[in-house]
Amino acid sequence: MKRSLAVAVAAAALAAVPGAQAKAPQSGVDLCGASSCVHLAWQQAEQIWIGGRSQVKPVSVASPFYVIHWRWSPEAEQTAYYIPAAHALRWPTQSGTSATWMSVETSTAAAIEEAVAGLAPHPMSPPTEVSVGGRLASGPETYLRLLAGPYAGRALGPTWVDVKMRTVAPSPWTDGIMEIHMSAGGRSRLVSVDGWVHKVPWRVANHARRGLPLP
């Protein structure tokens, strides 16, 4: 599927992020690793909510993570992620259809890591399914390669192709919310991840647009 995409980081910054604009839920949160969870009461959870320092570009190196679950109502569970290697949180926006990445203060990172002491994080597994423009790609385990490259600023002109990466167990990079787009053709080699644009090698871009394993 091709579409025009005005990549605007400022728009993402204006999206309502729970950690930036609301208090933690009164019922607290569950902070979960690979096999178990710990519950944080409101007072502990509040530090996560107010501990974000600034919006940052998406973490480009997929690594182990913890999952944060909470409910504003019995019917609506929400999920965020904490990536300890990057001291970063990935929050869903208010719509729940996209996400924003935030760095966290050192004290907040320390508090989260103290809370999960003894809890093994979720391991990051390579994608098991990737679609490019709605078509399944071969070699899906190679497609994390698209996440990294030198920052390219904003790109308002290209036509973009949607990329979706999935794993059996959702991760910050494969839960269906991360927005990944590739410039559609020619020798362009731009990739947009959650509104931040970078460049990948032309050979990587060319293989990805054709749904081939990435070199």
C-alpha cells in the first residue's frame, strides 16, 4: 500500500501521551517481565508518569524490555514499554494507534529497575512476519535492519510504503502500533519510524521494497 505521508515530529509531540499529561491510575500499574509481574501502587507508578524527560527518536536497536499494563476503566487496558538498555519508555498516544518515545530521568530509571529486580525482561525476538505494502516479505527475521540509520530530518515529498513487523509475542517494535514507512521508489532510501526519518543503505532499501531478505 502506497500513500503520501507528511512526516512531522511536532505532530507526535502534540499527541496526548499518558506519561506527559495525566496522573498515574489510582489502581496502580503492573510491571511485567518474561514470566511474572510486580504491582506498583499509585505512589510508585506516579514516578513513571512524571519521570519522562523529553521526546526522543525511537530506539533503533531492539533489545530486552519490560511491559507496563494499566487500566483507566475495567474494559480498557493500556500498554507501554520500558527498554532498560536505552532508559526509554514507549507510550501509546491517546488514540492508541501510534506511539511516542520518551527518555526517562536517571532517578526514574533507577526506580523502575529496582522494582523489577529479579524479574527477567522479555527477550527481543526477530520478526516472524513482515509485510511491505501489504505483501508478505521473505526473510522477516532480517527486517530489524530497517530501524537504524543516520538521521535524515523531515521528508515531506516522497510517496511512502507501509511496513509492518510482527512477532508471536508483541514487543515495542512489533506490536502493530509502531509506524514504519519506506520511500517508495527510485534511489531513495528513507525510512520513517514513528515520525523520525533516517537513511538506510540503498541496497537494503531496494531489497525491502521488493520484499526480499535484507543484506
